[in-house]
Amino acid sequence: MKSIKDLGYEDLTGQELNSNLIVRNKNLETLKYCPYKVNGKVVIFKNNLTSLKYCPKEINGDFLCFSNKITSLKSSPLKVLGNYSCSNNKIKTLEGVIKIINGNFNCSCNDLTSLKYCPKEINGYFDCSENKITILDEFPHKISSYINLNNNKLITLKGLPKETTNNLYVSKNLLKDLEGSPEIINGDFDCSENNLITLKGSLKEVKGSFNCFNNSDLKNIKDQIIKYGIKAKYYLSDEGNFYFEDIKEEFENYQNKKLEEEKNKELKKERMKQISENKKNIKEDYGLSI
């Protein structure tokens, strides 16, 4: 099997390399003879790797092993100080990946069906687009940039955080509603090309644009946006594009009326509770049957 020794490197097993390790398009088949530690980045892409066996364990830079034939992340590095990309492989599970990513994490274009074993903290963007993910159990606790879930098989957004720090992309999935969506998205939200029939969910504010284009069964979109209180700077839909300012008055009137109705409902509930307590006190004091 073709190794780094066949590319002019010496046997670096167990050693420390004080430079980058870069192998591009060389038909590499094994990481045998690689060093234990690399004080730089490791870039192994467009080769014929099927596993990360013999992979460096400490990388003080980026780890990029995209565009190979890797099926498993077992034997993955134990420490990566930069970005981590394992995209464009044949990976079916994230088992073996480190729990904290100090940069971007890209596992797009694989055969993942879930996010089990996913890193808990990603200090950059998270891209797991073009997989076969159906649910978002074990979603990372922290992501510092955008989230790309495009082109999966998602049937629900449950598992996402209540607030995102950047854009959220969930286009080309199987969503019928927005149940489980974040309440606040600090960027753009793209839920285009799904099977949406309603915008019902927990979403309340999109700091950028809200794109629900190409959802053929989604009707009365403006009315739904107002009804469910989805505030955004700009809206893109099959029924036209418009700014929040275009619906601001109707939006605020509806929401104020809704708040007033909820307030009156709570007051009525409190009055009924007080009446019930008064009756109970009278019965206890006088032994009367009310």
C-alpha cells in the first residue's frame, strides 16, 4: 500500500514534525510511517485512504482529510488546533472524532444518518450538508458561526439550540413545519425546497433574510408569518418577496391583540382560582356546603 515513504518521506513513526504534512492527489493508501505530532497543518486530500489508522495524534494546525474513501473516523487525531474537515468521503458515523473543534468542522458529503458522536463544541462553522441525517439528536452545544444542514433527510428541527450565532441553512430536506427551530437566528434562515405546509414552530426572529421559497404546499405565507410572529428583515417566498416594513403595522397589531387576549385569559384564570380558594375557605370556617 502506498505510504508517505513512497513519496520521499522517511519513517516518522512516533516522531514530531516541525512543518506541514501535505499530500495532494498522490494516490496515498495508508498513513503508516506518519509522525505522532505535527507542528503545522495536515492536509491529505484527493487520495485513496480508507481509514485514519496511523494518523498523527497531535496536530497544531488544520486537519484536512477530505476527498478520500474514508469509512470511519476511528484513529482520528486526539488534538487539532485548527479546522477539521473530513468531507467528501464515505463516513457513516462520527465515532472517533474529537469533542472540541477549535475551528470549523466540515463533515459534508458523506453517508451520515445521525449526529451521534458529534463534537460538543465547534469554534467556527458546522457543515454537515449532503448526508442522510433525519433527526438532530446529539447536536453540538456550541457553534460559533453558521450551521449548514442543507440536502439531508430532516423531518424535524428538534435538537437545534434556542438561538444561533449566525446563519442557519436547512434547505432541501423533508420538513413539513418549523417545530423545534431556534427562537432567534442571528443571521439568515433558509428553509427553501422542503415540504412545508405550515410555518408553525418556535421561530420568532431572524436578524437577516427568511427564505421559504420553493415550498409548493405552503399557502397564505404573509398571513402565516403574521400569525406565528416571525420577524425578519426580508422575506423570500413563492407568493412574492417583501420587507418587514411592508407588513409591520399588520404584524404589530396582530401580535398586540394576541398578547392582550393572552393577558385577559390569565386574569380570568387567576379570578377563577381566587373564587375557588374563597369557597374553600368559607367551607373550612363554617362547615357549610357550597
